[in-house]
Amino acid sequence: MKFSDRLANLLKEHGITQKRLSMELHIAPSTLNGYLRRNREPDFTILVKISNYFEVTADYLLGVTNIRNPYRHNECYDDKEEDLLDTYRALEAPEQTYLICQAHIYYRRKQRNF
């Protein structure tokens, strides 16, 4: 995934407008728009600001890795694992237990089919 796609996804996920982010980063809205339209690239200073703002690594923004922030959970999760973890944490305790049971059942069935 390209930098522009990752940046657009982060804006959408956090519900932040381009105008607000450009104000927070102290850059012109047209500059941010250029990043999103793929006709501009941020310098290192802005890349670090964006990284810090969204609490992701520069490597994630640049598409080097799918791990957003290996230091955030003291573990290394890719996007799918983080999504699963976020979903699990949003559930009530009985729903979490149900989800774990279903995962175990699914896993055991897969193991028997091999």
C-alpha cells in the first residue's frame, strides 16, 4: 500500500478532515492534498509529524511494514491482527468468551481436516 493510501485510511479511521490535519501539522491544505493525490511527498520532518500524530511508525506510512506500531502493545500485530484485537476488546465479557470458543472450534475442525 502506498503512502497516500495509508494516510487517507488513517484520516478516515480517525474521522479527521484534511483541513484539521493540515492545521495540526502546520502545513498548507494544498500540501496535504498533494500527499493524498500522490503528486507530492512529505519531507522527513513532516513524515515524523504524521507518524507521531497517528501513533504509527514511518515504516508503516511508507509501506515498508503492515505493523502500525510494534511498541504500542509490546507485541507486533499486523492490520488484521489489530482489527481482531480491537473487535475483541469492544465486546462484552460473555461475547468475548463466545468468540474464543468459536475460534477454538473452528481451529480444531481445520486440524482434523488435515
